[in-house]
Amino acid sequence: MFLAAVLTVATVAGTAWWYSGLGKESTDNAFVEGDSQTVASEILGRVEAVHVGDGMAVRKGDVLIEIETADAEARVAEAQSSLVKAHAAAAKAEADLAYTQADTEARLAEARAAKDLAESGLAQRHADVTAAEAEYKQAKADASRYQVLSRADYASKQRLETAEAKERTTEAQLVAAHSAVAAAVAEVRRAEAAVATAQAARREIAAREAERSAAEAAVHEAEASLRAAQVALEHTRIVAAHDGIVTRKSVVRGQLVQPGQALAAVVFGQPWVVANFKETQLAEMRPGQPVDITVDAYPGMLLHGRVDSIGRGTGAYFSLLPPENATGNFVKVVQRVPVKIVIEGGLDPQRPLSLGMSVLPTVHVGGPAE
């Protein structure tokens, strides 16, 4: 009778346990996850002040750590001085360009005017030659005629001499006119050379424009250096990017820190759970299903949440050295898939969920899904 009673109790208990497990999936391979910001230095310097400690609550924008500013301030002053010099050099380059442009255009205009005047003078000299040639031909003809008349006693000797003198005079004038043409041609050539020289001087304008461009580039470079120096000065004050709790503080006053060196961390936002379920447990699991969560650190504490998403890759697949299954020694292993579970409702500030804590989630796979 006693044995029968024991078997009956065991059967009832086993049946109750089996029914209680229906529609539920749970795993102890689950941990608390959350967002965290690594507080790091972006410059080389010595820590002047530390305003936080482990477990301290901070607000976004709070100054966490201060680094000595003397070097950064000196770099800002140096960059400002370089920028002033660059602006002065750029102003000088602009003035030089303007002067060169004005001077070159003035010389070119003057040379072109001189060329026009020389060409006009040359045309006048050619006209003078034409007139001198006509006078010379007329005087020569008159002298020849008077020579004939003088031999026939129809003209006096004085008249002949006057005609011959005029011939010689007009001949001299013609020679002078030809010389004037040659001189005018030379003047035109000089004027053309002056125009060519003035046009060639325009290359100096290009050189001045290049100098101005270089000076403007130097200004931009100096402005960039100043901005970099100002940013470095701002980085001497390390501030919190989020409301949160400071943890893993590893910096003290007077410590020399390097760029990128982690000094602390700030945990912020609502934590969540990552549960690594066996792939054989996912058949009925869907986003939106309710989850009961117990926390190993706080016996008796029960949290509620819901399935947020089911990972699209197993933990082994995304590991540093994923398995190579296309080998001869393949052994089938049940894989685990990460499932993100969001916690609903407020949390007890006296029992905080630290990142990495172990939890036991139970998903009601028979519950509603999104």
C-alpha cells in the first residue's frame, strides 16, 4: 500500500511538472546586456582633476575629467599668431597682384598708344616722300627745260641757275623724306617691341595670382590648425555623453594619459537580456512573446519582458574562429542562437542590474506575438 501511494504521488507530481513546462522555453545561458560609453582621452596630457568615482551617477554634459590646459592653450595662441601672419601675407599678395595688374595694363596701353602714334607718323612720312618725289620731278623737268631754253637764248642764265638750284633742293628734300620714312619704320618697330614686352609682362600677373592662391591656401591651413588647436583645448575637459553610472574608473589626478586611453566607462539606458537558446528551442519562439526573468544575484526577484528579436546567426558562426564543417571529422553540435529580451517596467534602484549578470529567462512560447 505504501509503495502504491508513493508511485501515485510521483506520477501526479511528474504529470504536473510536465504540464507546467508545456508552452515554455528557458535557458540559464543568459546575461544582462546594456549600453556603455568608454570614457577616453583624445589628447596627450596630465590629469588635473577627476570629478567622478565608481558608482557615481552623472548627467549628460557633466565634466568627468580635466586635463592640464597649458600646452593646449599655447598651441591655440601659436595657431592664432600663424593665422594673423597668414592673413597679412594674403593681403600683401592681393595688393601685389592689384598693383601688377594696374601697372601692366597701364604700360600696355601706353605702348599701344605709342605704336599707333608711330604708325601714324610713318604714314605721314610716306606722304611726305610722295610729295617730295612730285616736287623733285617737277623741279628736274623745269631744270631740263630751262637748259634747252638757255642754249637757245630763250631763258636767262639766272633763271637756269634758279631752276637747277631748285632741282638740287627738292632732291635733297626727297632724300630727307626717305630718311624720315626709315626713321619712322624704326620707331614703329620699337613701339611694336614695347607692346610685345608689355604683353609678356602679363605673365607676371599669373605669377602674382599663383602667389595669392598660395597665400589663401596658407590662410585656410592656418584656420584649420587653429580649429584643431581649439578642439584639442576643448578635449582637455572630458564630459559625459549620456546620463548614466560611472564604472571601471582607472584614472587618478597627476596621471599622464595617452590619446585613446580608456579612463572609465559610463553605463546608461535601460538594460536588456541576451539569452542563448538552443536551436531546438526556437520552433515556437516569436518576437513579442512574454518572458519571465529571474536574476541569480537577487533571489525572489521576478522581472517581466518580451522577446525583441531572434538573432540571424549562431554564436559559433560569429566567433573569432568559426567552425569549418566541410571537413572529414565533422561532429554535429546543437548550436545556440542569441535572443534579445527587453525588460518591461521599472527597475528597483536598490537592486541594479549590472552588465554581465546571469539571469534565467522563461519564454511563454504559447503567448501572444507581434
